[in-house]
Amino acid sequence: MPVSANVEAQVDPPGNGQYVEDAWELKETIRESEGVLKQRRPFFVDAYRRSKVHLLSVDDELAGFASVRRDGYILFLAVGQQFRGEGFGERLVAEAVHDHDNISCHARATNEEALSFYQHLGFETVRRIGGYYEDGGDAYYLRLGESQSLRERFADLIKR
């Protein structure tokens, strides 16, 4: 018998923070297992509350979220390990693309999975920044290419 999951999309608008605890727990789970997303709680909570956060839940469990600033900069993008490969990351980026003309982010230089994901979506490496992270780790500043075909591709991921 096939198992079906109920995927729900939600938005936590700037200034709200309704799902900040769920997002923090998912971020911390990823940090503990993968050594990325190392932000301190006060920074995370403040940044979360100042941004528009797109969330995807599967059967009431937070599967992933993207916190996006007003200028289209993705502060946090996180998808739980058990939900990767299901298109959730692409869908979260598509939500950001829907809202903004320019999309950018930083990714830890050693995070091959994230870099591969962003490259697959059409992000371009603008520059490497030495010592970007609090722990001294380097980052790449990435920006989504401007091609219309990318915008059309992302539009197909959003069901409105």
C-alpha cells in the first residue's frame, strides 16, 4: 500500500516568529550532524524574525525552511536530511525567486552538498570570502543567474 504525505507550505512574515522554535530545532539537528549552520541562537532568532520565512512541513513535521531578507538574500536554507532529494530545497528557493528579482546567499566553502545544490540551481560564485564565519571558516558569495529560463523553471515549482 503506498504511503502518502501531506506537504504544507507556510509563510512566517517579518516580525512574526511563529515557527522560530521549530526552525531552530531543525537547524540545530543539521548543525549537530553535519557541522554547518553554526549560528548562535540570538543571531538566528533576530535574523529569522526580520526576514520572510518560507516553511515546508510534512505531516506536521518541519521539513525545511528558507529565511529571506527584503533584498532577496537567503539568510538560512535548511532541509532535514530525511527530506532531501524530494525537491524541497528547490521549492524553497523558488519561493524566494517568486518574491525577488535578485537572489543571493553565502555557503560555507567546505559544504560541498550546499555548493553542489546551489550550482545545480544556476547560482554563480561571485567571490570567496576568507574568515567569513565566526569560527574562521571561508564562504562563497553566490548569486542566482539572471536567465529567463531559470525564472520559468522556478515558476513551475510554485503552485499558487
